Amino acid sequence: MLWVKRAVLAGFIAGFGASVAAQEQMTAGSLTTNMNADERISFLAGIVEGLATARYYADDKQPEGRKCIYDWFYRTDGTLRKVYAAFDRYPDQFPGPIMAVLIRSKCGG
């Protein structure tokens, strides 16, 4: 679970500039309403990178968990629809933990 906390922090750092610009907390709802598609995908890629890297180190540098996360986000059809559906369902929650739950359901951890 420590890898999730570290990865969520990395995601927030990646999106810090957008959060400061919006002068509000970066929730799933604010992400979908205040960012355009390019900004959202960049923000989500930052969260994915943080979670994948944290998973790699949590797994003693074994790459399988990290690969699962990358494959889920970048290669699985329908992933963004699922992410945005989860954001719509939990608009007051932070994006990082939502992503962590979705990744955990697909890749374990």
C-alpha cells in the first residue's frame, strides 16, 4: 500500500501546475471539467507513471506489475472510458486513488 501512497503523491506533483492555476483542489470532477483532453491525458499519464514506478520498486524491481499497469493504460481498449466513468461516479475524490483502485482491480498489488 505504501507504493500507492507514493505514486499518488507523484501524480499530484505531476498535476500541481494545473491545480494551482485552477485555485482549487484537483478532484476527479475538477479534472474532467477544468482540463481539456490533452491536459487530462498528460495528467493521467503522470499518475500512471508514478503508480507503475512505485509498483516496480514495491515488487523488488520485478517488471511484471509495472508492465501490467502500462499495458492496462496504454494498450487496453476502453480504459479511458472506465477511468472517466469512475471519475464521474466519484467526482469529489482525488484522481490518484481512483486510478490506484482501477489498476489494483486489473493488476493486483
